[in-house]
Amino acid sequence: MDKLASLGNEFSKIILDKFDGIAYIVDIDTYDFVYINKHFRELLNITDDSYLEKKCYQVLQGLSEPCDFCINSQLKAHQAHGWQIHKQILERPFEAQVSLIEWQGKNYRIEYGVDFNEYQHNMEELQNKISTEELLINCADTLCRLDDIENAFKIILENVVEFFEADRSYLYEYSKKTTKLQCTLFFVRPFVSSFKEILSETDEKILQLWLKSFSDKSKVYLQNVQIDLLHVPELQKAFEEKNIQNMLIIPFYNNKEFAGLIGVDNPRYNIENLQILSSISLFILTHLQQRRLLTRLNYLSNIDELTGSYNRNKYLELLETIKTNKENVGVLYVDLNGLKKINDLQGHEKGDEFIVNACNFLQQFFGKNVYRIGGDEFVVLLRGVPQKAFDELYTKFVNKLNAQQGHHYDMSYGEQYCENGTIEESIKHADEMMFQRKRVYYQTNEKYR
């Protein structure tokens, strides 16, 4: 078992390995590797797990001591740091972003990036063809080093509008779950109306009929609204009402699945250079993958995999916030009754079901304010709730629990109201009350005698 799996993060390996750029995680204190994703291992010609016994500077730079350009000391939690670095082992440059991830009381450095060797080669060929393209490519190359990716996208779309002398440019992302297109970024020339709701609100059948016309993944489509949208008159009418005569559309894909599209309305110049939009779409897609990767990892670092509630990592982080801000908080400490017996007699699958049912019950009353801090332990933290409101909600909770608890869920609990940020003392008191009730429960419950 490798180090990442031992931390209970098999999901992270899957996510990292699906990313077709480079990605790796390193212990920031020891420089030991935790994981290198599949694509990067292939580039480094690594065929086994022996790299886990080496330091990052040995494998990546061929050095015997930490790199003099190491930026570990500059990293801050939840803040991406963009930089350009030349990997000595591979002898080619990478555009990379580095973040500090806090996990179970330790700090890890996650770096992910893209090998721009081939991309830059294509950009150089385009630069030699036409001077107007050179300006746009240089702009995209500069933007790829910005930390604020959202702002970078918007600047790119603004430059696209200027390059084509168009009215609008936009990025729509497709949700397979909802089968909807959502406009996530757009730029509109002054005095031109926006239309981002048109595709988001289009009927699913009409939308799918229109999207089927974009069958060539590498092609930029120049559509005449009056001619090419005759088969979707509803969309045709909606576009014409926004004074759209022509559109440049390029779909983009993620793992061969449709992921969205980039569009430009009423292009008036550089129509013969449509392929520049294709290059821009590749650039945007790469950074979308990076954004999703970091978002997913940050999400999972704070979420309990089994129940979907917040985990101990998020809980400890919140305690510090409560203490710093001297907040008033309603506290409920919960420990499940009989989980070990269920695991022993019925198996861990039934035990997991028991835990999930208990968490669902807690979330019915307390929403997202539930934290799983141990195998059978939960803490509820209601921030900013007046004591009277907390007491009323607590009473409803106890009444409902007494009426329903049984084989689906069974728990002991302790409550305390925290004032002025004295959260650790309040949690300790709630824990003690829970323990007293649990002791009485086991003494009086026949099945535990």
C-alpha cells in the first residue's frame, strides 16, 4: 500500500491519474513523495513505487539537496501559486501551479502543470504566419501564468472579441447530470446586449439537436443563423432577437465526452483564421481541468467519504475560527450506540449503513453543520445561533430521537452552549454529558446487559 492509499485517499489517485498533465504530492517538511500521477510517472520512466523512498529534488531535479529555488516557504493554504520551472530530468519547461494542502494535521505540497513544449511549438508556427495572431498568442501565453484563472479567462475572451471584431465571446460548460449548458464566462462589447440565458434555458431536445451538428471535435464551425439553424427554429429566433447573424462555435471535450463550447458572435475580421480559436480552446480546456482538479481535492479534503458530512479536518479548522472570532456556538456531541456489535454480528457494510442513517438523521435537524470526527462520533456546531433558539432545536431533536431511534440509528448525546469562543471547554462538557448518558443507556438497555 502506498502512502496516499494509507491515508484513505484512493479517490485522489483516481482523480490525479485522470489528469493528463503532470501532478504530484510531496510532504512539505520531509520532501518525501506521497504520490506521482500516472502521466508524470510515464514521462519520468518510473515503473514501480521506489520513488516513494526518494526526495522530490532527487527525482525531479537530480539533486542531492533541496532546490535553491524551492518555494515551499511561500505556500499558503487554499492559495494557488503559479510559476514557470524548467525540469532538469525531462529537459523541457512546464507551466505549473502549486498549492498547500492541509491533511490530518500535516502540510502537503501539490503541484500540477502542463508540458507546453508541443503547445509552444504550435504557437511559434502560428506566430510566423500572421502578426495579428502573434499578439493574441503572446497574450494567451502570458495569461497562463496568472494565479487568477477566472480573470485570465475573461481577458482571453475579451481579446477574442477584439481579434475577430465581434460582439460577444463566451464559454459554456456542459453538465452531463443535468444535460444543460451553463454560461460560466463571457465578454460583451459595450452597448451590445448579453444573451447568456439563451442556451442555459433552451429545451433539452432542442439543445441536443443543435449540439449534434458539431460532430468534428477539431473543427471551428462558422454558422449563418438564418441558414444553418433552420432545423432549430426556436434557437434561430432567439439568436435573431439578439441581432446575431453569424457565430463561430468550437466544442471541447474531456476524455472524449462533450464538455462545453466556446462561441463568438458576429465576427467581422480575421474570419479566415478560425483555427486560432481552436488553439485558444485547448488552452482554456487545460486550465479548466486544473481548476476542477484543485476544486475536487479541496472538496474531498474537507468531506467525509462515507456520509458526505464535513470531516475532522474541516472541524479542526472551524474550531480555530470560532476561537479567533470569539463566536457563540450551539454544540451537540454525539456518539453512536452499538456500532461495534453491529460490525461484529452483521458485518461492516451494515455498520456503515448504521453510520449513514445516523448522519442523515442529524442533518435533517442541523443541515450542513454536522461533522464526523471519528468512526462513530459526530459533532454539531451551530454558529451564531442564540441560546434560546439552540435550546428549542435541541429539544425537538431529543423528542424525535426518543420517538424513532432503534435499529436504523441509535445514539447518545451531550449538549452545551458556547459563549465568546470558549469552544474547547464547551465541547469537553458536551462530551462528558454524552458519556454519562451512554453509560446509563448501556446499563439499562437489555441487549447490552
